[in-house]
Amino acid sequence: MSDSLAQLAASARAAGDRLLHARPMAARQVVLAQLAALVTAAPLDTAGADGPLFGVPVTVKDSFATAGLRSTASHPPLSDHVPDRDAALVAQLRRTGAVILGKTNLAQLCGDIQTISPVFGTALNPWDGDRTPGGSGGGGAAAVVAGLSRLDLGSDLAGSLRIPAAFCGVAALKAGPEVFDMTGHVPPLGDGPPPPFQSGGFIARDCTDLAAAHAALTGAAVPPAKAARLHLGQITGADLPLCPRTAQALCRALDWLAAAGHHSAAASLDFPAAWQAYGTLLMAASAPHLRAWQRPALRLLALAARGRPLRRAMLRGLAGKPAAPAVAARAATIASIDRHLEHFDALVCPVTAVTAFAHLPPPRNPLATRRIPAGPHRLPYQEAGLGFTTPFSLSGHPVVVLPVDLIDGLPVGLQIIGRRGGEADLLALAIGIEAIFDRHRPPLWRQWQNRFTLFQTARSPE
């Protein structure tokens, strides 16, 4: 457990009150309501287990079932759904002694890079309410940066943990798909098969809290951060222009690492092949349920998706494109990443091509293309948001996201990719990198909380 979480747990035990640290968070309820972050509050439980996260206030993405507490996945048909048992990960979390404060907002069925919920409304970015906090789990990232929650339990199919963490300036862990039991998560709906590439993980204030959560749920202790010189691979090959903030943050991160004695070199990856494999395999399970007349229409839509490789691959997968080439491309992607990790301690990559962007509602015309500004460019919606995350969903490698810095008032995050099955070692490495970044700037969540305190003081009556 990290020192900060250990101090929380110890003081709660000493006071005989596991809600010692949950209660002050109520003062932020108004802010959270404005952010549409916490959407369902849980009754405060004073009789939880005495586990490694005893007394630590946590929240849960509303895609996980919580016994006796509304669990909707932001899906209108489930808006009044109250399950009678916890999802497997929620049950594990309760056994650690954590205090579950409530559920956080998400995109409908975890299906967007924004958090626009038809049940709970649109979640706002704490740094700029006119911008998205990312998706699908934007409410969880907003809750953590606002100081309500120390940990938000989440899921990641294509970037649902990583994108909100990057857009809000906090940390996230996407574990490998075999690490956490996702039973009780929606999607899937009903008895349908779970979507491929889905993983569990956390959003937290920093990597030390992520390490504490990972150790508490898996029993795998995170080793001390190594002082040795790191050899990092900078992923290239995406052919996606970065917005000026993202490009500046990536250069800043590499400069800080170099100044600390660490080395980086290019590590090429075939992004188009990875996008093609991801889109095809993601949608393949749904293809048999389509009617015959729908397939030609989807193929025509795919032809029209020129310059949008992810969208085109998803449409072709839904139209029933044979999966064998995609399976081979996935194996090649995994092998390529594994080869790089034989020579590098970890790989680094932007989370998205852009920073948090202005709320962008769905187009009225389903054939229309949404685009996101990236400096002089306007990038297709899915590629701008998912282009850098989906290859590592496809491959199953663990990823930690940590914030680099504020650039022109907005946070920018960095993906750090580790060896398959090496979550604990990756977290240790990320803690060391985070310490280097902290020498150059204070933690972003602390900056936001200080700004919030000043704002509240300025508004308070004399």
C-alpha cells in the first residue's frame, strides 16, 4: 500500500471510524453535481471489512453491478435496474475495506470517448466545463480530480480508463484482460458474450494509489521503483498528427526523462494493421445477428469511410468480413510489441492525438463525419480519440497513464506500456517516472484542488 493510503487507513482505524475520510467529501457534492460525476450516492457503510484499503473512499463506474444500488450503464432500459448482487470486482473491493461512496457517470454502454449519458446527462471536464472529461468513464476521472474519490473502479475496452485520465490530469491503470474478473459488468447485456479486449482497472490521483489498489485486489505487491537507467521505446507509425498541446507535452516528457539520465529511441508499430484487426474482431461477434439486407449497406458505408481506418474496419467487421486475417494481424501486433519489450524497459505513446475537446454531440445524419481540431488539422472522431489506445487493447498489454503537465490550461497524459503479465513491475516503473515529472510540476490533481479552494473562497460571503 502507498504511504498516503496507509496513513488514511491507519487514522481511520485509530479513530474507530472507517468513514473518517469519506465524510469531508460531502462538502464537494455540489461541485460533483455540477460536473455530473457522481450520479448515484451509496448509503454509508460503517461495518466494512478490515482490509488493506480500510476507510479509503472509492467510487465505482456505473457499468459495474452494485447490490441494492442502481446500476444502469447509462442505458435507458436499465435506468431503474437494481441488482441483487455485486459484480465480482465490486465484491473484491468491499473485501479490501474500502468505503464505496457511489457510482460515477459514463457514456451509454461504455460506447463513446465522451461522457454524454442519456440517463444522467453530460459530464464536464473539471478544468474547463465547456470540454469533455473523456469517455467512457469521464465521471470517475472528474470525481478523482475533484477530491471526492481516491480510486474509481473502471473498465477499458478501447480507452475508457486511459482517455478520461489523460483529459482530467490523473493516473490510470488498464490491466491485462486476464487480471480482473469482469463478471457483473455491462456490457455485455443479458447472456451475451463479453466484448473482446475488455479489461478492468482504476483511475486514481497518482501511480502510488494505483499500486495500492492493484496490490489490494491481486495480492501482488509492487516492487520498489528501480534507480537504474531506463531504456524506453517511443512508439511511432501512427501517421496521426498531434495537436500542439500533445506534441509539446510529449517533447517535455522525453526531455525530463533524458535530463534524469534515461534514454529513449523509436519503436515502430504497424498501426493500420492493428486498427484493422481491432475493428474487425471487436464487431465480429455482432455480425451473425444482422439481417442479410444490412450487410451490403454496411459495406457501402465502409467504402465511404475513406481516411477513417478504425471506422472502416468496424463497419467491415459488422458486415461479416472474415476474421482470419484480423486474427493473424493481432498475433503480429502482439509479437511486434513483445519484441520491442525485449529491448526496452517499457514503451511510451500519447494517449490521444488531442487534448480534451469541446463537447461534440452526435451528428443528426449518421453518414456525417465528426472531426476534432488538432492544430491546423481536423481529425476524424474515432481516430483522434482511439488511434493510440486501441493497439494496446488489441494486444492485451498492461498500460499505465500518468499526466505529464498542464499545457495552456489543459492536462496532457502519457501511456506507458509494459510486458504482458507485468502489471506490478509496470506500476513500479511508472512511479519512478511520475517522481521525475513531479520535480518539474506539482501533481495536477493538487493544482486543480487548490484552484477550486481559491474559487470557493472568492465566492464566499464576507
